[in-house]
Amino acid sequence: MRNIVKVITIIKELPDFLKTLKLCLDLSLQTSKFYTLMRILTEILMPVVAIIIAFIGRIVINVLVGQAEYAIKPEHLLLILLGSLCLIALIRRLSGNVTQYYRMMHDDMMSAKVAIIIMDHALKADLEHFDNPEYYDKLNSANRDSYAINNVVWSTISIVSSTVSFVIAFVVLSQMSFIYGIALLVASIPASIVAATFTKTLYFMSLEQINSMRQMGYVQGISSEQSFSQKFRLFNVGKKLMDRYKRIWKGLYNVKRKASRKRTIFVSILECMPEVVIALIGIDIAFRVLSGSATVGDYSLFLGLTAQLWSAISMFSMSAMQIYYNRMKLDNFKSISDFKNTVADNGDLVLESVEAIKFSCMSFTYPGAKVKALDELSINF
């Protein structure tokens, strides 16, 4: 019953999931249409090449064991097939290197674009926001989680690749038995649901730890500041700072270790189910070979397709979880826009030189405060 509720919850969150994909892909295309499209194409090419290699391997094995007859001599056929495999291997290697290059360049471009978005927001924000701890935590979280956009783009491309791989493997595998693909798909669902649940738990736990992580960053930062070094030595507080850092870190570590340990145990156990299904499929195909209804090449092809199908399901699930995990980070990234400016920036003059700075009868009150922070202040510099 609990699993059904979790599935319904995931389905309800599907619209937000798709909005996240659209947001990140739009940003990716704005950054570089060429790199985005090339990354998608090269990722689609990978599973297609893998299927072609599996089919050629099937023919090679059947020729070697004498279970197939062709119009040309076996020696000539083997040379053609092995030459084709060599050529495909070279293409796959080059494609992998090109994909890595595209990803590196594209990721750098997107990181720069996201950094500029955050900088633009911070530079236009009212100064009073920086006195608000909540805003400061959100801004730090946005900087920390901005890489999530790159991760979502990469995970989206991986989903496209794994979907193509799944469809091709499932269709070909169905020629042997439709039940193979269905059984493997059903066996993989529990592990995916549990992984999704723990992913959500770990992220919300990390949000709760932001304040403590900020304290750790502050302690580490002032420890290496030249302006504080003399005072640390004078009052001999270096050990106290390190002890404080270790104490905060240990508390965060213990909480994360407990949750991560549970995730590892449950997911590892549930992921054994698809492996058992693959083993049973292998046994069934082996008996088909012994009965003469399938060839040795069929055994190699369909068992390889079964492994590829499980790999595609696993990759799809992992990529979807990464998008889900990073979607929550993107929600945090977008939340900095919830802090609206109350001071209008209407000035458009450019200062070429400053001869004096004057404040005349200036007053200011922080939102929610009853006492003015500045009351009729006049200063002339």
C-alpha cells in the first residue's frame, strides 16, 4: 500500500518534473544550440551502435559454430564482419571523445551563464536583504546548487539515450519472448521507488544543514584570514576553532551516514531482483539452444540485449532520480527571486567624478522594525 502511495505521489509531481526539464533545456539551448543538439545526437548514437555490434556478434558466432549458411564463403564473411566491428569500434571511440569535449565546453558555458544570472540578481537586490539571514542562506544555497542546471541537462540527455536503448532492446528481445522485457521491467520498479524516496530524504536533510554548513565555512574562512591570524595566536584560540569545526562536521556526518547507510542496504537488496531475472532468462535461452529452437549466436545476442535492457532501465531510473534531486535544488535556486525589491532603481546617470557626498535628512527603517535605523541623518563628505 505504501509503495502505491509513493507511485501516486511521483505521478502527481510529474508536471513539475517536466517543467524542470523545459527550464534547463531552454537555458541549455540559449547557451549553445550546437552543443546541446550534438550532445543529444551523440548520446542517441551510442545505444544504436551497441545493438549493431550485438547483431554482428551473433552472425560471427553462428558462422564459427557452423549454425548459419550464407551466399559467400565463411572466411570472406568473417573478414567483412570483423572489419566492420573494427570500424564501428573506432567510430564509437571517436564519438566518445567528441562527446566528452562537447560536454566540457557546454558545461563551462552554462556555468558562466548561471553565475551571471546570480550575480545580476545579487547586484540588483535591496541592501536590506543582505541583513536578512534567510536571504543570505538562500543566496549561498543558490550559489552552491547552481551546478544542478548542468546536472539536469546531462541527466535529460542520459534519459533520451537510455529510452532509445530500452526501446530498441525491448523490441528485439520481444522476438524471442515478450515476457523477458516485462519481467525485467517489473523487477526493477521497487528499487527505483526506494531510491527516489531516499533521494528526497537526503536532499531535505541537506537543506536543514545549511546553517551548520555556513558556520563551518565561517570558521574555516576566518582561520585562514590574515587579519585574524595575529589575534588567534595572541589568545591561543586556534585549537578551539578546530574543535568547533570538527564538532559541527561530526554532527552533520553522523546524520548523513545513517540515512546513506539505509539507502545503500535497501537499494542493494532490491537491485538483486533484476539480476536474478537476467539469470533466469539466460537459463531459458540456453535450454532453447539445446532444444534447437535457437542458435548459439541467439544466446549471445539476446542475453546481451537483456543486460542492455537492464542497463537502460537502471540508467533511466538513475537519471530520473538525479533530475528529481536537482529539481529540488533548482527550486531552491529559483527561490531567491521570492525576495522582492522595495526600493526602485530609477537612476540612469553615470558618475564620471565625485566631488562630494551629501545625505540630507535621510531616514530608514528595516521591514518589521519599530525603531528607525537612521533618523533624519544629514552628512556631508
